[in-house]
Amino acid sequence: MFKIYTKTGDKGGTSLIGGVRVPKNHIRIESYGTVDELNSYIGMVNDLAANTEIDTWLREIQDRLFTLGSVLATNPDKEVKMKLPDLHDADVTWLEQGIDKMNEALPEMRSFILPGGNLASSTCHVARCVCRRAERLCVDMQEHNEVIPPIVIQYLNRLSDYLFVLARYLSHIHNAPEIPWRARV
């Protein structure tokens, strides 16, 4: 039987794919942990949306996030013996096409929109914020000379845009109001 606990992290360390031990607060661990958090929120959005078409879209994204997490969890200095999935330009294009498709059904945005409207939309906004945090962590990795494929940052950047439009789309299909932000003067 496979045990879920190994006790190897009890002193604050963990292993990257490739076997190198790092502290649990290493930026690689923080980045793929944030991607995992994002994936969990997307699962919640999916449950709340209760829409078969959106289910298909979000399952695709969740699969890509596991791919992205495996890229971030891999030590770039060690040769990995197992075959790992990777991201492709087509994955970014797929997000862009989804944004365009959803935007066709949405009213023109004339101001900033307050997060909210319904539970699915609100949760999608939370996912968007977590996605932006994951993106910032990956940029930080890059700035600290950690090897990170540029497509990882590109995918996260486009995904946060996708999640913003999806939040609006969820409000639209659930007939929930979009509340424009009005600056206090």
C-alpha cells in the first residue's frame, strides 16, 4: 500500500523532481504550491458554475496547471529520468480563443468591475488573484536566475486574463449583476 506520509519533510525540507532537497520555503516550492492553490480554486469555481461547457474548459486548465506545476517542481540542474509533460504555445492560444469566445457574449466593459455578483464569479475572481500571485512568484524566480521556461509566465499571465473574463461570463450566464466601480470624488 502506498503511504501518503513519508516523514521526510518533518524538518522543513522537501525534494524537487530530480531528487535535490530544498527547504519548503524555497521559491520553487512556493511557486508550485501557489499553482496548486490556484488549481484548487478553479475546482471550486467549476463546482459552483455547474455548467457542462465550463466544466470542459476548466478541466483542461486544471490539466495544464498540473503540467505547469511539474515544470516548476523540477530541478533544472538535474537530468530527470521520467517523461514530464510540457506546455505549448497552443495552450496560450487556447486561452486567448476562450477569452474571445466569452467576450462575444458579454457587454462592453466601460469601467472597472467590483469582484462579486454570485458565488461562482466571486470565487473565480479569487482564483484570478491567486493566478497573479503565481505569476509574480515565477517572475521573481526568473529575476533570481532560477531557470523557468518563458511559456510558464506567459501561460499564467493569459490565464489570469481568462479568469477575469470567465468571472464576468459566469455573472452573465447566471444573470448576476456586474457592479461597476465608481471612484469617490
